[in-house]
Amino acid sequence: MNSRENLMVIVGPTAVGKTAISIKLAKILNGEIISADSMQIYKYMDIGTAKVTPEEMEGIPHYLIDVVYPDEEFTVADYKELAEKIISDINKKGKIPIVVGGTGLYVNSLVYDLNFTKVPPNEKIRKRLNELADKFGNEYIHNMLEKIDKESSKRIHVSDRKRIIRAIEIYEVTGIPMSEQNRDFRKQNDRYNLAMIGLNMDRDKLYERINMRVDKMIENGLIAEVANLLKMGYTKELTSMQGIGYKEIIKYLEGELTLEESIELIKKGSRNYAKRQLTWFRRDSRIKWFNLDEYSNLDILVNQIVNYVEKILRRE
């Protein structure tokens, strides 16, 4: 008797088309969707995060979108706890939970047996590092990290102050670099019947899609969205406001960049992010990759994915 729960995961770079494909799959497989996007958890941040609209959902329930306010803390451990409960609830209904998104840490928290409680937070270290970053900038603490843990410094973006500080904190508390600890405690989670799908396409086409998506965000009112967030009192130092698309528009609004420059930076940041996402996901050999260029239309692709997934998932 197999008591493992079903879980389907769809990953891939930003703008590859995960949202539309996941909704088609959810309809065929009787699924419900759980977002694995570390920006879509924030309320009021819709345009810059390419959040799925109620119309686009086509009646398919979506979870873990609009979970917290932009100034609230939300950790990977929080994500894991909420997502695991939702996965169980969806399974109990006899439906298929489909986790969709490009935030590698969120996905890994479910498909690996990650131990987040290993190193408890140390407020003294955090305070000192935050003060250094306030005084000398994020680059300063990022350089500190590079000296003690080169691998983590490559993986953690210079604007992600919270994760830079966490990586240094882990090293200072344990004397072992975070990247080494991660290697030790990354073992595959066997709690699920797991079907993992990766979506990709020709790089030039993907970059073109990213550029067009950014232009569309501007057209749809990204500047007003960012201005409104600032007006509501959400400051540029917040983790949420450091997201791609938000920090560049803030620089434009503050007169630091022209609009053209900030749009160009958003496009470049998004393309680099897509590259990092692919590097991240390619490490997991359980992912079955589908190249969108090989299919003349989405329905053929969706049918291929359904055939693959149905072999893995347990049906009542």
C-alpha cells in the first residue's frame, strides 16, 4: 500500500510560460495550484511580479499568493510549513497539488529534506551586519561573505541583504560555510509521488519574451504600482522592494535613473535571473525537461506532460 501523497512541480525560468501551461494542466489533471514565487507572496505587488489575475486562473484555485504585506518577514521555512499543509489538503480532496514557480529555494524546501532549524538566529550578529550594510552598503557585506563562502556569495545576489546576513551568521556561529552545510543536509524527500517538470525554450526567444514582458509591465502601470507602494510607506530598504522591477523603478522615481535606463536594467536583471534559475534547476536530475520550441502548439505539449505525469502519480 503506497501511502505517499501526490505532488506535481512545474519549474522553469521567468517568462517561459509556466502560468498558462500550469492552468491547462490543472484542468486536465483535476489539480489545484500552489505558487512557488518569493515575490508573489506580497500583497499590492501585482504588476512587477507578473501575478496571475483572477481571469487567468480560469476557476482553478491558487494558493500562497498575497500571503503577507510587503514589510512582513516571510522565510523559506514559513513557505515549507504552509505549502506542506496545502499539499496534504489538496490530496485529501482527491485532487493533484501542482506547485508552480521559479524560486528554487521554495521548491527545494518541498522536494528535499531540508533542515532549516539547524542554526538558530543570532540577533547580535544580525544587528552588527545590518549596521555595516547600512553604513557601507550591501556590497561590503557581500564581499565579507565571498571571503568565507565563495559558493554562497555566487548564489546570493548582492541586493539580497537578508540572505547574505544569514549566510555570514551561519558561518560565524558554526565555523562551517552555509554552502557546505547545504550539501550535507540536502537529501531527496521521499514523502511524495513526485512528478517534476521543467519548461525551457531557446535562449534568444526566452530573452525576447522577457524584454516584451517588461515593456508590458510598464504599459500596465508598474510605475504607478511602485509609486503607490512608496506612498503607503513601504520603503526601498525592504526585501520586497529590492525585487527586480521594483528597485529600478524606485531609482527612476528618485531621479537617479532615466526611465529608459531603469527599463533596460529591469530587462537585464530579469535575463540574468532566468540564467540563474536554469543553473539552479538543472542540478536536480528528477526534473523532466520539455522544450517549448519542439511543439507546434501548447496543447500537444500539455498532452505530452500529462502522459508523463500520469505514469508517476497515484490515482484513486
